[in-house]
Amino acid sequence: MLKGRVKGIYLRGRTYWLAKQVNGRRSFVSLETEDYVAAVQRAREIMDSPELQPAQSFMAEVEQFLKHKFETNRYSKMSAESKRSCLLMFADSVKNIPPANVTISHCKAYYDAAKARVVPSTAESYMFTLRSFFNWCVRENLCRRNPVVAVQLDRIDRKGKARFANFELAQRLIHNAPSDDLRFILFCGFHTGMRKMEIVEAVPGWFDLAARTVEIRATETFRPKDRDARTVPLTDQFVDFLKRWGLRSPFVLQPDVTHGSHRYRFDFRRAFGEYMKVQGVPWISPHVMRHSFASICASKGIDIYRIATWLGDDVRVVQRHYAKLRPDDRQIMKAFTV
């Protein structure tokens, strides 16, 4: 048991604070607790730890964090932009104070505000981003502890993906496509599980028609999610289409379109959406194609580990969404045989 009172600890309102000397100047640190014993423990942690790095604004440190994540291949350019938006919202909520001054209460208020504005899973993802940022701050000696860790997140009922295109529908959509460009997009989504950005950035070098595989890997303008290249077997139908259509360069899809300021070099959203409306399935998006690929494979008995490898996803995620669809184990062409 802690005995006596520790010099410098005082009660302000209902919260204990620590007053201490830093380079001849007095500073005040909230101990973020109403409990005296916990305040003493926290104060001793602060007094025993080295002085923090000179304070900068929250967003100034965010930019350093994102730069580190990008340079160490943790974040892609798009991921960094997404994380920046989340962290900017938090910076605004705390008036851009230095990370060391952020409290548990700040983080809890941000989480509560997010839950009132977005769905629970999105609010949770905001907190995961914030937690990652403060973990980095602790390692860089910008703050002494991660205030997000103390925020209790709600339990979320996670449901598996419920709506997929089955094999017959996928084949009909590919067959009825009004152009080969759209047919290529549909083959990539329904037959290989590619993400939208991967379809747009696909280059001839990814495709090995002799080996009947596509290796989705980094290029000069693209890096796969999580930085891991992956190889997916090509179905006979997709190979036959590519042999007829040709692997155009420098990009297979719309090769004459170059990169600009837009997120996508070429955005097929409008043509894709209009086609799905005409076909009576407006709920199908590029990402639904990816999920449909996985569900078709699972329903035909391909093992979960193999599907996860082809998707580039965590096995546990694939297990949660698609395991219930498995009858037995077969190979990919048994999933895509007319």
C-alpha cells in the first residue's frame, strides 16, 4: 500500500494533477484519475521516465506518423489519406493540441461523437487508427502512454456477408457485357477476386497465360494492400478471353488513360453501375464481385485457406464470412465449370 502524500500531487476539481519542474519552469500534468493511489502510481511513472520530446501540434505529429508508415510500407498512399482524414477530425476535436496533452476524456468524447455520426464498425476503425497513432507517439517519446487504450469500445455484432452473386448470375453478367472492357472488369472481379484498384492498375506482366495465373504485385504506380503480392489461378474462360482480347500495355484496361489527380487512373464506376441497373442487380458493386468470387469458391468446396490466399485476406476473416458455404473440397475449375 502507498503511504503518505507525494509532493506535487494536488486535486483540481475531482481529478488529481502533478506539478513538477521542467528546465526551471513549472509544468502541470493531469493524472486523469480521481483515485489517489492511482494518481501516485501515475505520477511516479512520469517522474521516472525521460522528458518528452519538444511539443508540436497534433497534426504536425500526424504528418510525421503518416510519413513513417508510408516509408516503412505499412500504409499505401490511399491508406495514408484515409488515416489522415480520421486523425484530422480528432485534431479538430481537441483544437490541435500536442499529443502529450490528449486525455482519455478527449478520446472517449471523440468515440461517442463518431458513434452518433457513423455506423459502429466505422467508429471502431477510427479508434483503431487513433490507437496506432498514439502507439507511435509513445515509441517516439512524444507522450508517455496511449490514452485510447483506456477507452472501452462497444461490442459489435459482426455478421457475415449476406448478399453474393452466385455462379450463374456472374456468368450471365459476363456474357451480357456490352463491351470487352466491362467484360475484363467482370472477369477480374468474379473470377479472381481483384479489388477495384487492382483491376484498374492491372498490367500485362501480372498475367502468365501459359501458367494460367495472375500475380497481383507492386508496380511503379501501385502497391497491393498490406504490401503482399499474391497469385491467383486463372480460369479457362478468363484465359480464353485474354488470348482473344490481348494483354494491352502499359495497362490492360484503358491503356491510353494516364494517372492524374483522381484516386483512380480510370474510374469505371458509372458504366459499371448503369450496367448493373439494366441487369436488375444494382446492389452489385466491384467489392461485391470480390466477395462473390470467394462465396462461389467456398460453395464449390475450395478450402478456406486457399481462398484467403487468393484474396490476400486474413484466414479468420474469410472463415467468418464464407465457411458456412463449404460442402467439400474441390479445385478452382470445379467452381467455374459451365
